[in-house]
Amino acid sequence: MFYAETFETRFGTMTVAVDSDGAVVSLEFSDQVPQGSEHDPLKTRQAKRQIQEYCDGERTEFELARAPGGTEFQNQVWNEVARIPYGQTRTYGQIAAAVGNKDAARAVGAASGANPIPLIVPCHRVIAADGGLGGFAYGTGVKSRLLAFESEQPSLF
């Protein structure tokens, strides 16, 4: 069973879904609620609060359980991407090397594109080797806005 809630942020409408234990399973930059999910603000409260705090510039790290599913490789990539500090970037090649396959930059790009919980696993912080944005499931405009937002925020520490 999944529980979902849709809400407004500075980056537009978002929908977060959690499992029965409160682990985040998806985050959409839209009002698309996962099929079969129920609306339960108590179940989604912590995830929604932390996402809103991030969007308001009050949070740089998420303290949420994650349950994104995915393959073993995708989870390796997502775990490495989750380690990228706020306001910093890594290249697809750097992530590939960090997960043990320096030649897998394109596979890292595909795994990043399949990330169901952007922001929480900050795939917007992964860029091309030439400094270009690379891709982002919600478009490079959103990716650019997220990177600019993070570079403009003062450190909370």
C-alpha cells in the first residue's frame, strides 16, 4: 500500500508517495498520484515537511527512509548520488568510477534518469564531463533551476 500527497513548492506541484513504513517510494514534479495509492497526510507528513524545507532553503540533507525499488546497479548509483553534498556536482563518469565501473557513465545516466525520488536522491547534481547539464527526467530547465537554487543558498552549517 502506498500513501501519496500532492502539494505546491517553489519548483511547482510535487507529489510524494510513501510505503506503509513511511519510506519514500516516489517523488513527482507533478500532480500524478501513483495508481492505487491512498491520501493520508499523516503517513506523508514527514516526507512532505522535509521536501518543503528543502524548497524553502531550510534543509540541505534529507533524513528519510528510501524505498525506490530498482535493480542492484540502480541502487548502487542512487546510493552514490545520495552522497553528493548540497551545492556540489559530480559527473556521470565520477559516479561510474565510484560504483566500480569507470566505463559505465552512460549506464549511470540511465540509472539517474530512472531515479523515482529526485531531490531526495539528488540526481540533478550529476552533470556531463564537459560541464553541461546532461539530462533530467523533468527537463534541463528544472535541473538548472535546482542547481542555481543550491548555489545561491547560504550554508546552513
